[in-house]
Amino acid sequence: MSGNVLIYIAVMAGVTYFIRMIPLTLIKKEITNQYIKSFLYYVPFVTLAVMTFPDIIEGTASIWSGMAGFIVAVLMAFFGRSMFQVSIAACVVVFITELFIC
């Protein structure tokens, strides 16, 4: 069993290494295409959102309390509130919603 784990780790390390090294070795000059630059600019934000959103919804006792907290957080962020205010308000809304739902 432990031999299989080492093989899995080695394969993961190799795949990760090659995914990061191929662009560095194949692309020698600066990227000038605006579409590609725009796409690459938003990749980290999209990745973070894809990893975070399911936990926002499913991390609470009810999907509805997660959605309520998410909506409040999006609205407050849209109107320019600080990250601290947004996170506190979302937590309070989730807490109050779960008091009434559960």
C-alpha cells in the first residue's frame, strides 16, 4: 500500500512540474495578444471562486442560509464595503437565518 502512495505522489509531482514548465520553455517572447492577456489575468480569480463557492453554499446547515449570506456579501462588496464588514455581515446573516430555519 505504501508503495502505491509513493507512485501517486511521484505522478502528481511530475504532472504539476510539467504543467508549469511547458509554458516557460515554449513561450520565449512576451504575450501581446490582448485576448490571451485578459484571459490569463482572470484565471486566478475564477479558480478561487470555483473553489470557494461550493463551500459557501454547502458549509452551512441549510442551503438557504448560505445563499442569504452570499447575497449579502455580494451586495456589500458591490457597494464598496471593506472585506471585514462584508465577512462580518455575511456571518451574522447566516447565523440569524439558521436561527429561524433550523
